[in-house]
Amino acid sequence: MPRLVLCLNSGSSSIKAAVYDVGSADPRRRAHVLVEGLGPDDAAHARGIDEALHRLGTDVALDDVAAIGHRVVHGGPHLVEHTAIDDDVMATLRAAVEFAPLHLPAELAGIESVGVRFPDVAQVACLDTAFHRTMPEVATRYALPAWVADRGVRRFGFHGLSYEYIVATVGAGALGRAVIAHLGSGASLAAIEHGRSVDTTMGLTPTGGIVMGTRPGDLDPGVVEHLLRSAGLDLDALAHLLDHESGLLGLSGTTADVRDLLAARTAGDRPATLALEVFARSVRKGIGAFAAVLGGIDTLVFTGGVGEHAAPLRAEIVAGLAHLGLTLDATANDRSARVISGARSTGRVLVVPTDEEVMIARHTARLTDADRGRSGP
């Protein structure tokens, strides 16, 4: 019987779903689908999962699924390891919704939805925060009173499954002192030393850090105070502004899609040009900051949809980093080769496609009986 793991990666507006055979030395992907354009409500994600399962079912016998793994963005302060899902874990995740209101409700809806479809199959929560649990306290603490920290307010970090995949693929030794730039609609950087996360740009929630597609990244807290006091925004309106109307979309006034922004810039659109310049500068500043944390950079890795495909933005980000020993080979960069660093670069610059779903498959197989066939609840 095929020993299959179903992997679900629910984003804020899309669902990636894949089925892996975990009977080999490393999971082998049997089928993969992407459902895009989902609305922000839980019902839309439940329908999206139904659509994903329907499409997967044309290629794979889903009745043979032995375990199901979910990407879960945030486990809150009390859930920091990948874990099999039971009633206690679900209660902990529901209590953590306040930490990731943009992502967790949809992810919980997905867990519940497939639980109905596969009532006797074990499910696993693969946490985006888990990779960053190695960060020292000096990197996780905000400069706030202890009673705030006691409420779970600290820097958690995200995109951990992606970073974990890059470390496993390139190798901790080969990376050395590394900055990994996961650049997509959500974007962050991680400082890596000996294969472990020592710092990252996102904080308590996935809204902070560098500029993103529809999120602003780090803000002066006074901006939030001003909007609440003087602009007539309530908490819900403020949350919508920060999660859905800011970042590249807010700067350009038209789109968060980097491909469209690059085309608009070529046509002379000033807001699109500004949006891309602000984004590239934000990432460049973050790389420079992490060079200080690490004491230098041996390897810079670009990954994520934008990091893997937007050659002009990679060039703009690396421009001005020669003092850190980083330069690009323009030809290699234009064709998105794996190694894009220039001949005089003392540090390597790589483009490495990420695969969060295979990490979900690995952890799910490890935490269940999937490698021995069908699982119980």
C-alpha cells in the first residue's frame, strides 16, 4: 500500500497542497496543486481545501493517506515545536489566534475541514515559529517591562519551514554565517549561524520586519497611536490597513504583484518605482544589520517567489553591499542561476528554490506512524 502524507500549506489568500510518498529515504512528491484567489474568511479556505483535495484526487488515491501535515504560522507562546494534533493542541492554537489573526483562523478551519474528511487519520501541526526557537533571549526580548513579556509578547519569527529547508539543502557548514532572504508576498530575513537561527526580522506577528506585499514591516509605534487617536480608525480597521492595504500595495496604490510593478516601472510609473525602491532598500538594510549580528556574511541566499524569480530586485538589493564582500554576476543573476555571486565576491550569493511542503512531509512522517502505513487518531 502507498504510504502517503497529505501536506496542506494555507496562506492568507492561497492553499498549496501536496501528497508525498514517505516510504523512500526522503519524501517523494506524487501530486501538487495550488488554489489561489481565496477570500479572507474561513469559509473561503474550507472551500479552497475542498477544491485542492478534489484536484489531488484525480492523480492520487486519497483513501491511502496515512497522515496529514499542516503548516501552522503561529503556535503562540506555549507551542513552539512541531507536534501531533489533539484536542489540547487545538485549544492552544485557538488561544493563539490573537498572535496571528490573518493566518491562524484559516489554518484552524483547514485542520477541522480535513478532520471531517479523514476522521481516522492523524494530523500534525508544523510550526513556522519552531525553527527560530534557537534565537537567544537578546534577540527575542522587546525593550518592554517584564509583565509584557510574561504575556507572551516577544519576537517569534516566521517562515521557519522555508529556512529549515534551505539549511538542510545547502548544508549548515556550507552556509557558514548566512543571511537567508525569504521574499514573497510575505517576506523576512533570517541570520543563520551553524545552521541555527540567531535573529530574524519578523517579530510577535508576521506583520513586522521588512516591507512586504500588503504589510508595512516595522513601524514607529507612534504611527499606530496616531492612527488610532487622530484618523478615526478602530482596531479592526487598523488591522485591515496594516495587513491588507500597506506594503507594496500601499506605496504603489495599484498592486502588490512584483511582476506588475516591474512592468509599471519600465513604463515610467513613479509610485511603482518608489514601491520597489523602498522594498529593495528595506531588504538591503536588513542584510546589513544581520552582517553586524553575525560579524560578517559568508553566504546570502535568495528564496521565495520574489527572491527566486525577480532578478532586477536581487540586483538592487545587493547593490551597495560590496563593503560586505557581496557582488553579483549580472549574467548569472539574469538567468536565476543557483550561484549568482560575482568573481570578486568574497561571499557567495545563491538562489535556492524553497519547498515548505517537503518539510511538512518530513516532520509529519517523523511524528506519526506514516512510515508504517495508515495512522490512527
